[in-house]
Amino acid sequence: MKFKTKSRLNKISTLVFDVDGVFTDATILVTEDGSFRSFSMRDGYAVRMAANAGYKLAVISGGKEESIRTRMRAIGIEEVHLSVGTAQKAEIMNEILTKWKLQEEEVLYMGDDIPDLLLMNAFAVFKVCPADAQPEVKEVAEYIAQMNGGNGAVREVVELVMKAQNKWMKQF
């Protein structure tokens, strides 16, 4: 990791995530009764540690299912925006910045696909993505996780921030 990246991590107070392809492996199982996603327990544990340590957490997703909100709230993310179209993602990010009185350099955003690019390019937030993100997203990311979405990428990024700020393993 570059020295410049390390210094940026010290300013992060807020983590904002996409869901599909970040918290999940981008697979949706569809049955007659609805659709299902698989979430990593390890990602959830790390996010819960971040919540307990006082980080502000949010999700901005095109997903519509209330089960997403249920899972995010269970791991400590109260700010959950669902059914968000690509063009609306930047608007929601502006609302979050205003609501929490944040400077862009305080925010980390993790996305994986083309709909995330508009948001990533519109803000000077710290941009990260899973290892299996789309090539266009990897081009703008300041940090590419070694892990894939749904398989530890969120935990890796949360640990990265918390360790840089000496907060990892301080909250149980």
C-alpha cells in the first residue's frame, strides 16, 4: 500500500457500501417464493466491530428486498438506502455527507460494478472495490481488496481502516 493511501485511511470516519458484489458474491438465487442472497458472517463481524467503535456506516443499493435492510441492521448499519437507481446514488451520497456533516475525505466507498462508477467519480471519497470488481471500477479504485465480494472483501477493508487507526480488536 502506498504511503499516501495510509495517510488517507487515518481520516476515514464513515464507511459506505454497495451490497450486491460487495457484501455478496453478486449471485441472487431466485425461487417462486422470492430471491435469496448469501452474506459472509466474517464481513458482518467486522462491520459490527466498526459500528461498536463508532464508525458511521451506510448502504446505498439498487436491491429492493427488505431482507437486505434486515441483514444490514443486524450488523449495525442503520443508514440503509434500497431501490436506488444509478443516477440517484450520488444524490444519496450528498444527503449522507450533509446529514452527518462530513468532508469527502472522511468517507470510504466500496463498490464493484458500473452503477458504482458515477458515485465513485463524483466524489473525492476513498474508493475501494473487491478483487472481482469490474475492470472499469478497478481503474478508479484507490485500493483493490485481495478478497472477492461476499468472501471477505468487506472485512478486509474494515480491518484495513481500523488497523490504520489502531482500533482493530479494541471492540468486542
